[in-house]
Amino acid sequence: MAGNNTITIDFHYMPAILTFTALRRVTPEIFYHKTKTGREVDLVALLPSVPGQKRAMLLIQVCATPADLRVRQSEVRFLSEATIELAVAEGTIVTWRTDETIPVGFSTIKVVSVWRFLREMDL
């Protein structure tokens, strides 16, 4: 339709957009990671270094809702593999509403709502 100035937003993608935007305000170094088995982690962010400390790395999967057990297991598996490969103690799954902690082997997967993630990023 000519002259239509409306914007359509698929809210399924909003947690990813908000998460990426929050990370981008903190660091320009945002990537994705493909594990040795071919699984992809949505976002890997290298945070600015703090004198005397090792540079922090965030591993993040974005999932609108982890209600589907298969989706939840996949997200946890992808992050778990990446934490081992990249020697990171914690991974994060950003969702619309869920908050919980999942111990996995030698690492921890935090499931956080997008609003909590934004707050933790000081936005």
C-alpha cells in the first residue's frame, strides 16, 4: 500500500534486539560462536577489561520463552558446550519472563528475563 508509514514488529525478536542493543552500549566486540559440534551461541560479548583482571566474556542465548522442553534443552546444551570450549564459568539465556539458575556440569546457566538483563547491564 503506497504511503503506508507503519512499522510492523514481530515481538518474538524483541528480546534479541533489546539484548544486542544493551550489549552494544557496553562493548563493540559482539560475536556469535559455533561449537566444534556445529551448535551456535547467539551472542558472545567481550567486556571492557578491568585493570588486574582477566577480560570477561558473556555467552548469551536469546529465547522468547523456554516453555518448550526441547527448546530449553537445546539452549542449555549449546551454552554448556560453549562454556567448556571457551573456558567460561557461566552462560545466560535471556527470555521474556523466566528467571532461574540451572547448574550444568562445571558451569551455571542463568535464565533471566530481558528486563532483568537490561537492569544488570546498567541501562
